[in-house]
Amino acid sequence: MMKQLRRGAVVTALGLTGAVLFAPVVTAAAPPEEAVLVAPGAETVPGSYLVVYKDGATGDANTLATRYQGELGRSFSSALHGFSVRGLSEQQARRLAADPAVDYVEQNAVVRLQDTQTDPIWNLDRIDQRALPLDRKYTYDNTASNVTAYVIDTGIRKSHSEFEGRASSGYDFVDNDSDATDCNGHGTHVAGTVAGKTYGVAKKARIVSLRVLGCDGTGSFEGIISAIDWVTSNGVKPGVVNMSLGGNGSNATMENAVRRSIAAGFTYALAGGNNGQDACGFTPARTPEAITVGAVDQAGKRSVWNSSASSNYGTCLDIWAPGTAIRSASYSSDTGYTEMGGTSMASPHVAGAAALYLGANPGATPKQVRDALVASATGNILTDVKTGSPNLFLYTGSGGTTPPNPPNPPTGKLTAALSPAAQTIGNGQVGRTTVTVQGGAGAVRLSATGGPQGSLKFFQPTTIPAAGSSQLSVYTGFGPGGTFPITITATDGVNSATTTFTLTVG
């Protein structure tokens, strides 16, 4: 009866209004959303995202992850200020990206080794001399005993005789423990090329293993960024870092982590990739502040391992090194050896060479190390390196034959032009312009400063030929509108040019 009476009262009350037959429906405003960065062509990890805070933002990562129904993965505090989160839908990720404390959110992706198994030791003999024939010697000026080499890979067999007790574990980001032992073989081989007593470039460098790839040789950006963050926070300088791994497309979070770790004083050597494509399409190979390495064979030709695997090339490479039939330590026993090929094998030659340079110049910055290796490299002796690639072969500066005469310096003045020079876009949209340079003395590196607060700026590619073009993309977010000048700088190591892109938002 009570229910009937109440119903009658309600109906009567509505009838008394005379003008309103239905109660008004109030719709809550939908939570704000913002685009999530996803690398084109990347093999993404479903539900897994990388979150970067805005400068100056504070807060608890677990609280923020939980607010959007996610589970906190790892926290980053040195190479990046942010965290990883799992279990989010695409919509939840977009809502997280719009949080006032968040700069941007990027989807996590799969990373793989950059090696190709193949079938005597020739590589060390080759890098200490300018030209063939080989002299059956590897001569070096120091052993880099004051340098620490960090190998971000599948782990290391630390007890191998090649390492003479100089290898240790940093952290295992696969098993989440302090034992970064190798169960794949790739990392042990790479470490042997960096600093093994027999097959290493830097014979006495200390080696620290950071395991980010599993027994099958795969991992994710989340684990690798965690390792970069670990090095940046815990690493000892002078230090070099080798990353013989990579993924498709660009990943701003990974590249920013590498960039900031380099800014903290660590030199990075990166494998260029084995896809037979432009290295600018792969990460972290496309990071301009690092030393990105292509692979060549015994004849000085770009390495081709089989019908579907050959060295990447292009303007994002800095240098080439041996990458075919490289003999080094095996993870199978403390005295075992094996041969592998790939840009994974080329990169540790450069990491070892960087360690040698730091052995003699312990106060050198990563840029000084990179510039020294590029400047001392042997020029114009390689074949099939493809248009836009530097024709520069790693030279460790000892022994060998008389170097060839350097090429004549180019004439002209470096210039940079934009198309368009100005653009107007809406909030949350992406601004784009094409940068064209002329008159460079060699490969030209591009950088950009300014723009809306919290904006992200990416060149594709970052390094271009002396006469070439690149597209700048500016991700603006949903901050205040206005007109923002963005200064673009082009430099070839000798000359520089600047121009301004005017971006109006709103």
C-alpha cells in the first residue's frame, strides 16, 4: 500500500505542474581526452602505456594509474619523470593523457635484437688500420680500465673467461631481480666485443649487465627505458652504453630517455637495424645525440646476411663498423665462443672505441666522444652504403697503413628554408613544416626550441644530407593558445643556420 500511495503522489505532483510531463535529463560532461602517441608500424603491447609528467608536476604514480583504472608498472625518475601503466583501454589511456599532470602518453611496443646468426676473427684487425690488406695485428693505446660499459641486452654470462671477473649485474628488468644472467647468448657476445680480453675492443673496461630482453630475445620499451633510467641514476662515469636492439617507428619516450641519459654524461652506441631500410624509421636508432652504427663485411661492403636481412642505412647513421662473421664469447660455457652477424655486432665495436677514447680523455662529453669518433673515421672506402649515408668506417687510431687523403672541403654557405614558414592550427592538433637545407659541409643535424609550453617537437629524419629536407612535427596538446616562434637550427659541424617557424594555436 505504501508503494501505491507514493506512486500516486508522484504522479499527482507531476500532473500539478501542468507544463512539464517529464523530468529534465542532465548529461554529465564527458571526461577530457587527448591523443596517445603510437609509433607508425610499431608492434604495440596491448593495454601498456608510457606516461611522462609535465615539468614540475608532482604526485604519486600509483594514485594516478589507479585513477584511470590502470596498474602501475615501473616508475622513472632520472632519464625520465614518469611511469609505465598496464591494463588500460584506449579510452582510459586518452583520458590519462589529458590529466593536468601529464605531458604525454605513448603506447608501449615490442623491441627485438638486431643480430643475424652467421658463420674468422678479422674485425679487430680491421678497425685499427685505414686500408687493406690486414696486417694481422690489433694495436691499441690504452685498455679503458677506468671506463664502465653498460650493456642493455639479454644479460651476460659474467663468469666467462673473456671478462676476467670484470663483469657484474646491474639489474634484471625481465625477472625483476639483481641477477642479470644471459639465457639467450646475444648479450654475452655483445659484451665480449666491447670489452673481452681476446675479442674485445676495450680490453680492461668494467662491464655491467642490464637485462631487458628475455630468453627469446624480445622485450618492450618499458623495460629498456627502466634500464636507461637505472644507468642515468646509478651509473659511474666515464661510462658508455651499448644498445644492440630496436623497434619499428619512432618512440618519443624511448628517444627522450636516451637523450636525457646522454645529457647526464653517458655515451650511447646504438645498432642501426637489420631491415635493409632507412635507419630513421627505427628506434632508438634515430636518436641524433647517440652514435648510430651500420654494419659492413670484410670487403667493406654494407652487410647482407640473407635475403631478408641487411644493414640499415641513411642519414640517421653516424658511422659503420664490422658486422659480419664476428667472433666473441658464447653464453653456453665459461670458455665457449661463437660467431654472429648484425648491426648488433657492429654497435659494440663503437661502444668499445668510445671506451678507448674515454680511457684517454675521461672528462670528454658524449658529444665530444661522438664527434671524435666520426672525425677520425676513415672516409670513402665503403661500398653499397646507399644515398644519404655517411661513408665513414670506424678507426680506433692505432697501427695500420697511411690514411687516404681527406676529401676536399665543400664550398658554399649552409642555409635553411621552411615551407610553410607559418601555420595556424587548433588546440590539440599537430603543426608541420618542411625544412630544406643547402650548402652543408656534410650531414646536417636539425634541432628545434620554443613553441607552446609542453609541446613535443620531432624531425623525420633528424639528420639529413648536405642538401636535403626533413619534416618537423609539433604536438601541441591542449594548453593555452597563442602565437609561438619555434627556432630551428641546422648544423653540419662546421657551419650553422637558423630559421623560425611561427605556429599559431587556437
